[in-house]
Amino acid sequence: MNLRFLAKAVRPLALSVAGLTLAASCLAQSTIKIGMVNSLTGPHSTFDLPASEGVRMAVEELNQRGGINVKGRKYTFTVLSEDAQSKPEVAVSGAQRLLRDDDVKVIYGMLTSGPGMAAATLFGRNEVLYIGAFTLMDTLLGKPGAETMFRTLNNDATTARSFVPTSVKELGLKKVGIMLPNEDVSRSIVAIYKPILEQNGVQVPVVEYFQPDTQDFAPVLRKFQNQGLDGMLTGTNDAMVESILRQALELGGLPKKFMYRGGSGAPAMKYASQIEGFTWQILTRDLDNASDPKVADWINRYKTFARKDVSPNTYWALSFYDSVFMMAKAMEEVGSVTDIKAITARIKDMRYEGVRLMRFDKDGRAQSDIDIGILKGGKVSSVRASAS
């Protein structure tokens, strides 16, 4: 056998294989992996499923633009998604799978505190940029281990400063009772909202808690009967608040004006003719009354992307949407897709005019304007409220 001839024949093949290997390597290095863990199933999917759509929509739009240019190199994005199933232990398993991939440096997800805290605690022990939105995230921000974390929804202290005075004015409230699930989050809500209500001239004589898994609210509601109340502040999800409204109307002797901390206006729509007023927090933008051209344009693009119309919970899709573009812009400006500390610092310096006005404080807390939904006299409207 002519070994010299064989060597000459094999050399081009070897070079071709090496070239293909190098090309494949370059292609892999030019794709930025974004991790995402959200409750795509279970009771929390009402919030997390649209939030995950918002991330995917932003990524698709970035890629359609050609991705980003970092020091002369083009990058596109891909999303690796895990379903937390509304369970803390499953959220941890999903987070662990994402962290096992060394190429995942940015992770999005979680609007609810149970699964969110479980996953965030794990992310805090690893060098990743974590962008979440759940309430108890405020207990982590500003502390060791949370230096590269962001919460994209305003905390209660920020939201209450605009939500409470607007609700008091719109509903004409003078005496309010607070009724929330028996959880640590609820106690933090009371600690924030009760003083602000009182600062706005509203008495708060009754605060009661119910078991989070209950469907019978009557025993707790009876404690609010005949107390001279003209309003109630409650939460925590649409199904629960709708049940509270229904049972309150059935019992009688209870106020017919409600402030809903979170959620949407959906719980009140069925009872619009039976209640006197209902306000709720639209922590992103009001999609049902889209007078803002930016919002109207986003709705049209969402319908094309999701192949469906908007629903009462679609506004949660804006929880992370704008922050995806902020993250991408920060990567371009710092000249790195892996320097998490530099990317974090740049995001904190930004004021981003997207569908939402996005900015963060030094600890990663959102300082964004919100919309406040109002149902009054059978008519639905909303007002824009500044976070300042």
C-alpha cells in the first residue's frame, strides 16, 4: 500500500472535518443560552405562562433583528425552559438542570414566591444573572448573594404609594378591612399598606387572615360584617378573589368596594352590577385600554407571536419582556456576553424606554410606572401612575 498516497488522500478529508468542527464550534459559541424556569402548569401558571411567552417573544424579536453585535461578533439567543409546576421542589430541580449547563449565564422566571424563593436561593450560590419578579425576592435584594439579581416588578412599598391614594380617591374609601392568606408575604403586605391607607385618611380597624388552601371564606368574612366598613383590601390570585367577592355578596352586611393587591380585573367582571367599585394593580401595562401606541403595537405583535388574542392575564407577558432587551443592550455596551458583574452594573445604570419605562435601583429593584385598573359604575378604565 502506498502510504504516501493514502496520506495525501486523507489530508483533505481531515482538513474538511476539522473545518466543519471549527465551524460548529463557532456556531455554538455565537448562540447565547438563556435559562428560564417558570410554572407552566399548576395554579401559578396563570402568571408564569404569559411571563414565559414574553421572554420567548423578546428573544424571537431580537433574533429577527439579527441578534446582537459584541466586539464585532454576532450573537443570537436561544431559550432553555424548565417547568416548576407551581412546586418549590420542582423549581429547584429545574434550576439545577439549568445550572449544570456552563453556557447558561442568564436565567429568567418566577412570579410567585413559593417556587421563586426555592430557585433564587440556588441561583444566589452560582455566578449567574437572575432576573425574577416574585414578591419575596425583595427580602434577598441588597444582601450578599443577590448582587446579580433583578426584580422586574415594583415592590409593594413602591406600588402602594400610587395604588392606595388612587384607589381611595376613585372609590371614596373611609374605612377599610384587610383580608389576606395566612402567609409571611401577607404580613409584609399589611405592614406596608395599612400605614399608607391611614396616611390617606382611611381607618383600618380589621385585619384577618385565612388559610391559603381554603375555599370557604365565610368564617373569616363574618368577622368583617356590620363593622361600618366601606371597602376591603384583599388578594392573592384571581380565582381566590372571585370566590371572596361571591361569598361576600352572598353573606351580606359587607362592603361592596374592593382593592385587589395584584391580579387583574377578571374577578370583578361577573359581579360588576352588584359591587360598587373594584381597583387592581396592573404591574406592567393595561392591555384592555390600549391608548398608548407602544402598547397597541405590542398587542398586535403578541397576537402574531402567540397566535391568539390577549386575555385578562396577558399583561404578565410584559413582566420580563423589556428586561430581555436591556440585558442584550448591556452585553453590547460592556463588550461581553459572560461578564455577569459588568452586565449587571450596566443594567442598573440604564433608563430603558420600552413598552414599559424600566429602571432599577442599586439593589436591582424595579422603579417602573404602573397602570391601575378601575371598575366603577359598571365601566372599566385605567390610570397611569408614576413610581416616583
